[in-house]
Amino acid sequence: MVIGKPFLTVEQIQNRVKELARKISGDFNGKEILAVGILKGAFMFFADIVRHIDVPMKIDFLIASSYVKSQTSGEINIFADVREDIKGRDVLLIDDIVDTGLTLKYIHDMLLAKNPASLKICTFLDKKTRRKADLKIDYTGFEIPDNYVVGYGLDFDGRFRNLPYISVFKESI
Ligand code: 5GP
């Protein structure tokens, strides 16, 4: 297993997170956000960005999984659902990475069925060229090429989530 040098450094990440948080704070001015983080991958991005969002907020999480090792399995499992009442709320769904978009589309539609006042999506990374689902992403940290990345919450087989930066992962050189 090989991970390369940082593809996105701690400094680049932290600067972009602050920029995104400023934009979100402006857009949600006068409202209360219900921020919903998708675990496990979004835990680090979520914890960083909510600290910089300057608007009243409640937080909740759901646990979803669609990947087996580094291959998409096509199957989406929800292990734990949100507990807050979604109806009439201004929901901000926060995820780590959008690839095909199938996972997020599934979660988005599931939450939309609960009649929020609004439902916006914020993702840290976006592999736009791989998109299969028709999904509007409202806030993106970085668009990245089609490489498998780890760190900053993202894993390979459960590992590397604790790295404070993003690296490209390869099983062998
Ligand atoms: P999608 O349904 O958009 O194809 O897949 C989204 C999920 O796949 C993400 O939430 C993440 O868990 C996983 N995923 C997609 N690309 C990557 C990647 O490059 N690295 C890691 N660690 N996970 C990824």
C-alpha cells in the first residue's frame, strides 16, 4: 500500500474550509441550519467547517456506506438515520466526497421526502467526471481528478482517516 505526498495540504484545506464557511454563513443569514453530516467519511470536514459557520445551528449525523475497499459496490446501506425532525428545517447535508453521486442522491431524496424547508449539499471533494446521478452540489471544497484519495476523514479499508491532509492512494507502485 502506498500513499503519495499530500495532494491537498493542511493549509490548503483549512483555507478553503474557511472560505466555504463564509459563503454558507452569508447564504443562510437569518436562518437556523440543521447540519447533517454523513459518517464516517465527513467527520473531519464536518467538525472543521461547522466551527467557522457563523449562523445558529443544530447538528445531526447519519451513517451510510456504499464502498467495499476502494471499489464501489453499487449498494447503499444506511446504518443510522437522522434523529432530528427534518420537516420545515433548512438542512445542509455535509459529505466527504461525491464520486458517481449515487450515495448522496439516495440520501438527498430520502431527506427531501421528509419535507425540509430547504435542502442544500456541501461536499469537501468532487470527482465531477465520474458523475452518474443527477444531483446539484451547492458547495464544493475542491474538484479533483479520478484518483482514489485518502486522509481528512477518507479511508482505505478503514485506515488513513486520521491524516490531516489528502493523499492519493495506490495498492502498489
Ligand atoms: P458515490 O456514491 O458518489 O460513487 O460514492 C461516494 C462515497 O464513496 C463517498 O462518500 C466515499 O465514502 C466513497 N469514495 C468515493 N471516492 C472515494 C475516494 O477517492 N476515496 C475514498 N476514501 N472514498 C471514496
